[in-house]
Amino acid sequence: MIEILKVLDHGFVRVVDKMGTDSSIVQAARISYGEGTKHSSQDRSLIRYLMRHKHTSPFEMCEIKLHIKMPIFVARQWIRHRTANLNEYSARYSLMPDEFYIPQEKDIALQSLDNKQGRGGALSHAQAREVRTLIEEQSKTAYAAYKQMIEKGTARELARVVLPQNIYTQFYWKCDLHNLLHLIELRSHPTAQFEIREFSNAIEAIVKEWVPITYEAFVDYRKEACLVSGHAKKYLSRNDKCKREELESVFGKTEFIEFDHNWPEE
């Protein structure tokens, strides 16, 4: 079992504890204290049935506790998933270490023109290097101010206010498998922010090894599946297909773009 994975420049995901396996899900689904079914093929079929029909409670029987170290701006997105238990490093009680996330030049990009919360086209090498230098210099300046206030005896809970969001924090985080898969579905998606996607991908690798049958079903029915609306289903099943342009008036621009991506015109 994977125990620790390095993420970004100073971050990591470490397995602290875990409870349950694929067999635990089968056992819970059958309300049984035994090993469930006698053949692994039957276990696989049941897990796939549960995933396919969104019977989620058996997956909640598995839990994992992780020690995660990530930049604060990533952590603030992470804890939007409120179905987990969390205890975080306290900057009121302890000194913050001099560790900041400095993105690689290849990961620095322009603001997207069609996605208000995402990256767009690449910067030139010189521009990316300049941005990276600015981030690095501002991080050093902020930490110097923090350290100076601490040395003057300023309360830690006040001194921390000058620290930027790219400083690292860490926390213990416990989550059941059902809600963990939901996080992975959202945060490992290509449209998620790169930095949080890296942490989600690390946890996905842990899940793949921990509960391989469940992970296989998750990929088939959640991660790589496509949601089809009633209108799209009718369009795809009709022999005398209506014009694709008619769908845009029903879907709206954004939904039509997604549909066109999943089912491009032949």
C-alpha cells in the first residue's frame, strides 16, 4: 500500500490509517458478518451494480485518514468538501515554517478568456520567469516581516496576517470512500485547478491500490462516464436525427459545447 506521495514542491499526502476493503463494501451491501459472496467475480458484479445505480451507503463503510501538506490557497478549496473530519496546524500556537509554493514556469499561464476561474494560454518563457521571480520575492519579503514581528514579541495570531496564501499548511483529514470518490471526480477533472488536481491525483493513486474493484467501477461509471440529458438521449437514439443546431437552442451554449465535445459530429 502506498504510504506517502510527494506533491508539488514541498507538499505530500501520507496515509495515516484506513478501514475497510472492497470486501467490506460487499459485506455491508448484503447486511452480513461473513465474507460476503464466495467468488470475487460476484463481489465485482455487486460493487459495479452499487456504483452504477448510485447505492452509496455501502461505500461509506470504508474510511481513510490522511496527513496532507499543501499551500493554504489549495487547502481553502479542499475544505469546501465538508463531509470529512479535519484538524489543521495552528499558526496561533506554532510558528509557520518558511515553506512557500513557487510554481514552475511551465505551470504559469494567462487568465482564461472563456473561463473566469481558470488558466488560459501559456506565457512566454521570459514572462513566466518574471512572474515566478515576483512570487518568490514577495514570499521572502512577507516571511521576513512575519519573522521580524515574532522577534519583537508580537502575538503569533497577529503576526501571521502578513503571510500569503502560498505558504504551506498541513492537517489530518479523515473521509469515507463515497465522499472521497466525489472529491476525486471533481478535483481530478481536467478543468480543476492544477495544484489541487495534483493532490487529488495522488489520493486517486492511493484509492486505486486500496480498493481496486471499487476504483475500476468508479472510473467506468463516474470518472469516464458522460451525463446525458433527456433531449440528448432522444437525439442520439433517433434514426432520423434532427439538426445539431436545434440542440443548441434547447441546451444553451455551454451545455452544447460539452455535448459536442463528448459526441462530435461525424
